[in-house]
Amino acid sequence: MDNVALIVFFAIIGMAVFYSLVAYFLIRMISKKAFNRNLDGFQITQIIILMAIVFIVIQSIRYQSWNMAFPALGLLIPLLSLNVSMRRRRESNKVD
């Protein structure tokens, strides 16, 4: 039984890593082709995390699991404020 749980755990982790890599390269390709903008790794990681949190919130609302929805919404606030502060830092570096 322990071996089966370990195999399932590594399969789930592997699946998450695989889909994260696919999302990483798709977001990079779409930003280059459609928007003519190069995103760095930090920005792409922020987009992936934002999409994951939004997905968790939507699923939580769908299944009326408020114990998961409220903490996920609480994670959105620091993520968005981090995005704003990084944008301000980039703009201040461009001016100098």
C-alpha cells in the first residue's frame, strides 16, 4: 500500500511539473507572437500562479467550499501588490 501511495504522489508531482512547463513555454510563445513582448521568467511564473489561484477559487465557488475560496482569495492580494511594486521598480529603473 505504501508503494502505491508513493507512486501516485510522484505521478501527481510529475504531472504538475509537466503542465507547468507546458504553460511556461506556451505563455512565452504567446507573449512573443501575439503581443510582441518578451516576458522574463518571473513574470511568466506570476501568470502561472495567478491562473492556478483563479482556478482554485472558481472550483471552490463551484463546489461551495468556502474554506478553500477565502484563503485563495487572500493569496491574490499579495500577488497583485507584488505585481504593482515590480512594475513601479521597472519604471523607475527605465527613467534612470
